[in-house]
Amino acid sequence: MASEGVALIVSPLIALMKNQVDLVRGYSSNDEVAHFLNSTLNKKEIKEVHDDLLSGKTKMLYVAPETMTKQENLEFFSDLKISFLL
């Protein structure tokens, strides 16, 4: 959380992603600090996640493997400062 950029955490379990994001948000007054990106999100929600990532508000992003490997996401991630990948 103290590092510059965003940490990408790859997780195949959608329920676990939501659980982890809720847990991180419980320790912060800022909901934008953690997000998940997977097939359950609609276009508006994906745009909100992207906006928070580009603004630097998001420090942790949980990503499904299939979402991580989509070409449009790879291009988007290439513009981000990534602190680490787990």
C-alpha cells in the first residue's frame, strides 16, 4: 500500500476477490483503494475501476486470469505503474 503504483493480484476465484476487496476496504476510509476486475462487472463498473487506476487511487487490483490475458486489458495495464504482481 505504501509503494508507488498498483499491486496486481491474480486470483481465479471471483468470490475470494470480492471478499479480499471488502476486507481491504474495511481498513480504509477510501473504497477506491482496492478493486477487482472480472467478468461480473458491467461496462460502467469497468470504467470506474479504470478511472480509479489511472488516477492513482487504487493500490490493489484483483484480476481473474482470463481478464488479465485479454488484449485490451494488457494494453491498459501497460500504461499503469505496477508495484508488483502476485
